[in-house]
Amino acid sequence: MKLNFADLILYEDDDYILINKPPHVASLDERTTDKAGVSILRLAKAYSDDAQLAHRLDKETSGTLAIAKHPEAYRHLAMQFEHREVAKRYHAITNGVHNFEDISVYLPIAPSRDGTHVKIDREKGKVAETIFNTLRAYRINTLVECMPITGRMHQIRVHLMCLKAPIVQDTTYGGKPVFLSQIKRDFNLKQETEEQPLIQRVALHAHSLTFTKLNGDELTVESPYPKDFAALVKQLEKNS
């Protein structure tokens, strides 16, 4: 996949670059990343020498990602993340119809032994809190706004599973795919063809990020939906 880093930029000043991360691209170099492998960190460093990611998004997750251009900017934003002063808003499409109004899930999270996923662990887990609001309910799915207060791995995904509202296509945490035949009343599939899900990844998008810049000004940057997420929302709207 040929990515042009400049095309991803939503906002840039002397201290920070904010991008709309595409799905299926790792934030940091993975162990399996070969020389030709693409990571956001690698692209950012090629664009700006001292670039450092201030946080990360799962490989499948799209959306707003903040990158610091020098060490002072990195420390400034890292402290805000540490003190939970950064406002993060994600949009997720979940299985089932749900009416969430400022629902807070406050359940501790611990990583699995192999570190590939997480579980709720009331004894050994680390504090984790997410607030959920329904943005739009469709026939069999819901568009949910997720505001993680803490920043644990897979936090939104496992907390939605606890609400019996797993994210579409999130097989790790009980999410099921969405097919056009499920939502379109007069759907006809051509014979001899296998129907493909409307989205081929965990339906989670980092919609916006709000933090304070070095000069004390507040900055909010929003990321438009990528093609696959937008197409799914469009079909849900059309057939709800």
C-alpha cells in the first residue's frame, strides 16, 4: 500500500502534526514489519526528523492521531495523556440496537498472557473507564460515541462487549459482521457468489482529539470517516 503522509495531514504547526490514520496501517513498527513495511511512525519520521507519536491507534482503527515534532512538544502532550486531560471521541458501529445516554463503564482491564487481547480482571486489572452515547440507532445496529477517560489497550472494544454491544466485525470481543442482506429488505445475491461483509475490519474510528498546545490554546481536530466506514454508515442510514 503506497501511502503519501502529506495526504493524511489534517492540521500542522511548528509543534504538532495531526493526521487521519487509515485503517490497516500500524501506528508503530511491528515485529513482523519488514523493510518495506509501512508504519505511521516511519512515515512521520521521513516527513519530520524528530517526529514521535504521542499515542497510538490499533492497526485496524482509523482516525485522529497526534504526532509531536520535537521532544518538548512530545512531553507536553504526553503529560496531558497521563493526567487524562486529552478528550478523545471515537465512533463505533455496534451489533444490536442500544440506547446509551452517558453510560459509564468502569471496569478494570488486564492483558492476556500473550498480550494480543485483554480481559476484565477485577483483582489484577488496571482502572479503565469509558463513557458511551448513542448517536443513531438503526434497524439492527447502532452508531455509538465512545469517550475513553483512561487509555488502556482495547478498552473501548472490551467495554462495549460488557454492554452486550460488541463492535461490528470485532471477532476478538464477540462482534459479528454486517451483511447487506441483513439490512436491505429486497436484497438479492447473485447465484454462485459469496456475500462479503459491508466492512472488513473492526468498525471503530477515532473521530476527534482535543488537547492544549504549548501556547495554552485548546486544539480540536476531527477526522472524516474513511471510505469503508462511511459506506457502512450510508447503507445503515439508507436501509434503517
